[in-house]
Amino acid sequence: MAVRVAEEQAGRDPVVAFSPFDAGLVEPLLDARPLVLVDPHRHMLVRASVLVEGEARVRDVGHDGMALGLHDPRSEDALVEGRGRVRVGAREGRMVEPWHARIMDVALIVNPFASAVSEERVRAVEEELSRAGTVRTVLTERAGHAVELAAAASEEAVVAYSGDGGFNEVLNGVRQGALVGFLPGGGTNVLPRALGLPRDAAAAARRVAEAVQEGRTRTISLGRVNGRRFSFSAGVGLDAELIRSVDALGRRADGKRPGDFAFLAAAIRLLAGRRGRFEPALELRGHGRAAFVLVANADPYSYVGTLPLHVAPEARFELGLDVVAPERVTASTLPRLLRYAFTGRGQGDAEGVLYAHDLDHLEVACDRPLALQADGEDLGDVDHAVFEAERSAARVLI
């Protein structure tokens, strides 16, 4: 960047300010004349000085506390807060820098059939993301299509506007090293909520755009089960059966999936059909036998409406996998297990519950074929499941 010195009229410390022009572009002018920075608020008496090179690394632009947007022409001349003292030639002063936002191409993968996605909301999301660069929007047409679209995306950032199933597909297709973002478009949206993003899609898109501009990412681990990636949870047995029973209800006339009420009703039917009883049905190699197994890559494991389910309260995106597996469930022990899940306390050392923290590898052998799910997606019946932690696997815009 080009640098020059300015003095404040009020007689305070002189200021060394970075120019909004790349040094490479102004280099031919260095022998001809120095560039002069103009302050739009007329608070600076600007004096030309020697040009040197430096690097701007700031998150916002502003002068006297006023922020300026990406396309605001005044941002070319605006100054930001001081960044320490620097000496240029015979002058010493406070360093200020112009906004130097990061711009990149963004692929927006949208599931138009997700519960909370509409054309109007897609336009709002596109508008917010356009703050960070050029947005190319593609729509999924069938199950598994997001995997293909993410794999084909050449953009630096791939953002999914979908439900948790679409997020899962994008993570299973996106190329290594690409930045990923997740905007809530489904009914539950476990992943973006667990990452702390707003529940409104446009607000989440604004946060993601700011993350692009500021280079703000979070590196997270992912899980794999039988080679399939998952971001927050996977399971064999009970929760996978519940997901299958809800999927069997089909979609509404508008193509949307059933909501939280349908999940709750299906859970009651499933438990009533078993009379609240689940006997040991699988073996966790090296840990013991259990009725079913829940594998968490984060906390919460899921949500029931606004209530988080803390199945594995110690699970973290930055760690390996946590495992919770009740040895057996009866009508008398079911209330205790539900209390663990809603409060996030007690399961770690509970009698009759296998709990393992921060695992890299887990093998499960089933007595008979059992349902398997990953991030709420039914993966069919299996008699053997291998869970693996893929540490530091994704860079997420948050």
C-alpha cells in the first residue's frame, strides 16, 4: 500500500495514513509525484510525503466512529482508528489505514424445497452475500444433488442455504480447502444454530458476508460413518428409526418436510410401540453392549423446537467424537435418560450408560441390521458401522 503523512489541525499527533491504492498500481508515479490523501470530513491538513509499502489488515472503515460500506465512494478517503506509531522519513505519527475488504467469488447452493426457503428469502440472502463478492446461485433438484454441485463449485467459498440434509451433502462434496457457510433454511437447522449463527437466513448471510470480508473462520472437525461425513450427529438404532418414521410421512403439497410436531408425535408412537423398552442390540468394540448408540460431533446434539438436546454435553466441533449408548432402556429408566438429554447433566458417569469422549475411532457391530442416520439423513440399515473423527476438516465462515 502507498503511505503518506498527515497532521491533524487540532495540533495532536501527526498521522501516517495508508492510501487506498495498491502499491503496484502507483509505483510508476513514485518518481513523478507523491499522492495526497484527502479527508472527506476536512478534519485533516494533508501534506505529501515519501511513499513506502505496507500492508493493511483492518476489519472496518470509518472516521470519527462512522462506518462506511463497501460501495460507498467516501470509503476511498476514509481513515480508521490508530494502529500504533510509525516513522516515515523525518515524521512520526499514529498509523491509520483505509478499509481493505476481502472480496471473493461465492457459490450459493439452495434447496428450494427446504422448509423455510422461498424466492423472496433467496433474493434477500443473495443481496447480503453480494457484499462479499460475486454470488452464483444454483438450485438443487433431487436428493444428493448438493453433493454434485459442491464438488463442481470452483469458487473460494461455498454457502449452503438449506436444511441440515443439504448442509450434509455440501460437506460431502466440497473440495478440500474451500470455505463453507451455512444459512438456516430447514425446520431444525442444527448446524448453523450450533455454530452460533442467527436463525434468520438474511441475518446469517450478513454474518457470513462479514466473515468473508474480515477473513473470519472457524476450523471444525467432522465425523464419518462408513465413509459418509456428518457435522453434528450420527446414530445407530433409536434416533435413526425416528428419522425414518418421520420420512415415511412424506412431504407436504409444497414439497416441505414435516415440522417439529411431526417429530414429537413420531417419537411418542415409537416409544409406545416398544412400551418404552429397548434391549441390548449392538456391540461397541472395546466399550460394551448397548441398546443403541448416539455419536456427537458437537453440543447440542439436536433441538426440539427451541429446546437444545444435550445428549453429549462435552462434545465440541474442535475435538473428536463423543459417544453415548444406554445399555438398555425400560419404562422406569426412560425419564432419567430424557432428563440427561434436556439438562446436559448426569450422563457422563451414569449407571447403565456407556459414555466416551473425544474419540478418533469407534466400531459398532449390530446383532441384526439396524437403521443408521447422519445429520438427520436416513442411510439405510447396517450390521456394522465405523465412526471416525476427521479433525480440522472444514473452515467455516461464522
